[in-house]
Amino acid sequence: MAAAAPRRPGSRAANVGLWTLQVLLAVVYAFSAFGKLSAEAQNVAGFQAMGLGNTGMYIIGSLELAGAIAMFIPRLTGLAATCFVALMLGAVTATLAIGGGVLAAIPATVLVLVA
């Protein structure tokens, strides 16, 4: 009979913490995707100001929704998080480029959490 592997202290807490963060990030991205895919006026105006138009808005909304779903598929979680890092780097850059200044704090915060 093989002995069970010893559990590290805090590993359960770390696991619960990571799952909680995963769920929260998935909710944030799903909520964000909904606004883009339903073409809310604020999102349409923002994407027009960035020069991405409605097509860019729908593409990014679709990527956010796909990533939010992938966060719940264990084999895809790491890939989704990596893609979200790239997406949020673009969001921070685009927000700063259009003079968003303080508004860049929102995507930057999400970038730190997803990284």
C-alpha cells in the first residue's frame, strides 16, 4: 500500500484562492464581453474613438467571452490567462494612446490580476 503524498500547509487555501480569482476574472470578462456584444452605447463610442469600430468591438467581445468560458476548462485555463495578459496589455496601451490617463488604471488592475 502506497503512502499518500504529504500535503503542504496552505495548499488548500492557495487552491481555493486561485479558483476564486479564476471565477472573479471570468465574471469580469463575461460582463465586459456582454457590453461589447450587445453594442452598448458607451462601448460603441469607445471603440469608435480608438478607431477600431464595431468590428473590433465584436472581435474583442468574442475573445473575452471565449476566454471567460475557457477559464473553467482546466486544460485551457493557462492559455486563456496568457491570452488575457496580451489582451490587457493592448487595452492599457490603447487607453493610454487615446489619452485615457486615469482610465488606464482599470485595465492595468485587471492585467495585474490575470498575470
